Amino acid sequence: MNGPEIHVEFAPELHLFVPQARRTGAVRAATDGVSSLGHVIESLGVPLTEVGTLLVDGREVPVSHVPAAGESVRVGTVTRPQRVPGAPLRFLLDVHLGTLARRLRLLGVDTAYESTDIGDPALAARSAADKRVMLSRDRGLLRRRELWAGAFVYSTRPEDQLRDVLDRFRPELHPWTRCTACNGLLKEASKEEVADQLKHGTHRTYDVFAQCRDCRRAYWKGAHHEQLVAIVERALAEYAQRD
């Protein structure tokens, strides 16, 4: 490594992004006296969406701080629960997080989802236009400056993904109020209103229905209802009563 250096220590949760820090927890990074600390951290692989308090020689600094040679930097993680000021808490998920999107909607959390790959620029632009928190495992996407806000989804397991998002943002939960297919709001519906969507056995067996106000999809307590109830009850038990 050429030129002046700084010592950068990362919180253990961030070692995922900085492989060279996994053994000692810290790395040496070059500084040019011009680039911001935020730029240096991102160049080491950590999206700024995952960065919390920054300490330089023990004092807190913003990401715009320009580090000088020999400084010692401590990079912390985002404080939980994370607050996103300026707009109601809403999410936008990329094409790889369909199961997480459906589970958030099941819990009544306003969740937009792109079922096709529309590209990072379009996702970032939608996040900004709709003021939605971008959830993704794509570090490049989370580094885009246009984003309203963003968060890295650490796990590949839907159960852990949901738990992490709920723990990090603590959204208000209103189960059974949103369409898991399109995110529209549900309303009570009569059997006659949804009859065209019911097979003979369903029409004969069930009497209580809901319908999406937007896409008109019908819902009833079918074969998978118990699995969905378990997801809802677990989320409510763990997060609904937290501050």
C-alpha cells in the first residue's frame, strides 16, 4: 500500500463486507487528504447504509470527515431500532427478495417489490421518488446516491431476513390487511363477490373471504393458513410490544 495510511477498525457485524478484517478486526487504508471517510469506508466494501457512529481518535465525526495520516477510525453499526425520518416507513425490495416481500405484506407492512430485474438505476430512482427504504443484498445498489434510504439484507433465509428487518426498523404490524401479491389493501368480501375465483370445493367449504381493493384477488383460510398464522403469531410475539 502506497501513501499515508489510517487504521480502520470495524464492528464485528461489518466483517462480512471486509474479509481482510475478519482476523484482526481492523485494516490499514490509504488516505489522500482529499477523499471523505465515507468514500474510504465504501472503497473497503462497506455500504454506508450499514454504518453507524464513526469515531476518529475517540471523537465522533460525520462521513464527510477527511481523514489525515495516522488517524485511528472505529466504524460502528447502525443503531437499532433505526429511524428513517421524513416519510412513513415503507419498503422497496429487489427481484431476489420475493418471499421476504410476501411475508412483510402478510404482516401489513407497506412493501413494494419488483418481480423482474429493472436494473439498479431504476430501483434507486423509485426508492427516491416513493421515499421507500431499499432492501437488497446488492452492495452496488446500496451505494447509489439516489436512494432515499437503504439496508443490506444479511441472510439468505427468509425467516432470518424477516426477523432482521423487523428488529432493525420495528415497523407497525397490521396482519391480514394487505394483498401478498400486489401490496394493495384488503376488504371483506362476500362469496358472491369472489365466486369467479373459487373452485367447486372451495366454494362449498369456505364462507369467509377477503379481496384486494387493487388487483381483486380473493383470500380465504385455505390449506396453508396454519403456516401463515405461525409466521404472524411469531412476529407479533417478538416485535409488536417493543418500543
